[in-house]
Amino acid sequence: MSAEHAPISRGRRWFERWVFWPLALLLVALALELGFRAQRIVAGRPYLDAKAAWRVDQLADENEKLSTSRTAPAADSSSDSMFAHPYLGFVRRDFARGLTRAIEAMRARPDVVHVVVVGGQAAHAFVTSATEALSTELARRADRQGRRVVIWNLADAQYKAPQQLELVSYLTALGARPDVVIDISGRNEIQIGGANALMDTHPVYPARTNWEALVRRGAVDRTSLDLLVEVWNTSSEIESLVARMRSGWVHCGLWAEGAIERLEKLALDRDLALASFQRRAEASQRQIVLRGPTPPSETQTITNVCVSVWYQATFDLSSVCAARDIEFVSVIEPFGAGGRRDEASNGRRSEAKLTTGRRGLVQAATQLTKRGVTCIDAAALAPEPLSPRDTALAVATEIGRVLRKD
């Protein structure tokens, strides 16, 4: 066989496949990239890596805000993320874990004094500040000496009556029986109940801003669902494209320019679909609210209804506890008159509404006391307003006193 027809050596074939051709393609790509950048410079529109990366980050941030909003899927697994609950309206993930632990402990350890604290933000702060003091007070009673006291914090900053009633009923239905239930409430009933009424929702419902998006997602018909799916799919495509850009492709101007144009088009399509979805959801809300209880519209009527909801829910909760031999104490938290100015109030009108609402709660508590319900007005425990911690300690002492029947 002649030399010119000799087979190509294995080493040469390996060199051509894994070195020569990849290097040639790399040089061609580099030449195209340099040509593209030169053409952009000549045209007066140079491609700048930093500017492209900034635009990608901007589009990614907009998309991330949308994906964590209430109209997006609740995929967040953080402790603060919420999901819908068939009885409580909504629960946070850390709250759900604590609820499960409480149920299991109450079933397994009936020899322990289990104390459940329910309510809103003030109840949550009370447990943080006065757990040790409350445990000491409750352990002083003769029939509890030598028994360990466990305080279960089942309060949530956004809960309001009748969610406390639903929560305790849910606990007992699952076989958990606490020894004491303490409901510290009042402000959310007035504030969140009033906010519900302003959004054409009856004050008896949970906080509309929390449960509505979780339960309904705003979608009310097939077209709305299609629009919502389009928003989610487009958002996912944006995330995928952004990930590729951030992996290094943003430095390839020839490809990145088209990719950024694609990102901008996807963002526009997403926003248009979202706007259409929101218009349909808002229009449907005006019809759906008519299916439930008609909410009050006058300011004083709204406050009266909020107080009425608290009164009836508290009485029902005390009845549930009495039927199961559970001691119950209702505490009206300090806010408005007799307490610090509410941070969420919007001027004098809102503060006056809270003050009027609290006055109504105190009057309702007087009626509950006549019906055998143990009620404590936290603002009346001292001649002048106390710090939050001192208020919590005073409430713990008073709870211990009334349960010991001193």
C-alpha cells in the first residue's frame, strides 16, 4: 500500500476530533463575537456586559417578586409561608408544626398540665414574655403541685375570633384535651374585622388579605385559570432563561442580545396575562361577596358587629371548654384607650375607632362575666399603661389568681 493511501493513524484522528475541530469552532465563534461587538460599536450601540447583566437582574427581580406574591403558587417552604386550612382559614408552616407537636404531646402526656394560649399578636408576645411567670402561677395551685406545666403558643398575629374557637374545637376533635385555654384577643377583632368590612367582606371571616388568595387564588372560571397558568408558565420560562444567562452566557453578546429581547417579550406577555387575570378576579369579587353574609357599611355598625362577633365567639369557646372540663380565661389585650397607640392606626379617626371598639369589648366582657365566663381587662390591671413585658407579667399573675380563686 502506498504511503499516500496509508490509513490515518489513531492519534491523528483523536487530535482532529478533540483538539482541531473544537479549537476551530471556538475561533469561529470568537470571530463572530468580535465582529458582532465591532458592528455594535460602529453603530454607536456598544454591547456592554455589565449593562446586560444589570438588565437581566432587573427582569429577574421583577419576576421573583411576582412568584412570591399572593397570585403565585405557594411554593415557599419558609416558616412564614402560609397555606389554606379547611377549619382555621390559613396556617403558617411553623404554626402547623407546633400544632402537630401540641396534639401529640397532649395525647401522650395527660399527667402534664397543658396550657394553650390562643389569639393574635398580643397573645404571641404574652407567651414570649411571661411563659415562666405563668408556669409558676399555675403550678402554685394545690391540685397541680408536682406536675410540670407546659405552655403551648397557638397564637398567630393574624388570627381573630372565631378562629380561636375553631382552633380549640379542632384540637379536641383530634383527641387533644388541654387543661387550660387562655384567649388573649380584642385588637384583631376590631382592626381586621373592620378591614374586612371595608373590602365588602363580613367581619366574621378571617383576615381577607390572608385567606382569599390562598383559598381561591382569585381564579373563578376557566378563562381565569388559563390566564393564571399562562402567568406561571411564562414566569418559569423567565427563570430558566435567567439561569442560563447568569451561568456565563451573558458575556456572549451575539446570543445574549437575542436572549434579553426574549426575556423582555416574556415579561410583557406575563404582565398582560396577569392584568387580564386581575381584572376578571376583581370583577367576580363584587358578585361573590353577595353569596355570603352582607357586611355592614356604617362605621359604628361595623364596630358593633366586630364586638358582637368577639362576644359570641368567646362565649361559645368558653362553652366548648366547659363541656370538656377545660378551664378558660379570656383576656382583652390593651390597645386604644388605656394602652399604647396602635402602630397600624391611620390618624385620629382610626385611633378613635379602636378606642370605641375597645370600650365595646369591655362592655361585652361585663356581660360575659355575668354569664359565668372568666374575663380579664389587661388595661385595668394597673392605674397607668405598662410596658408590654410588665403587662404580660401582670396578666400572668392575674390569670394565676383567678384560676386559684384567691
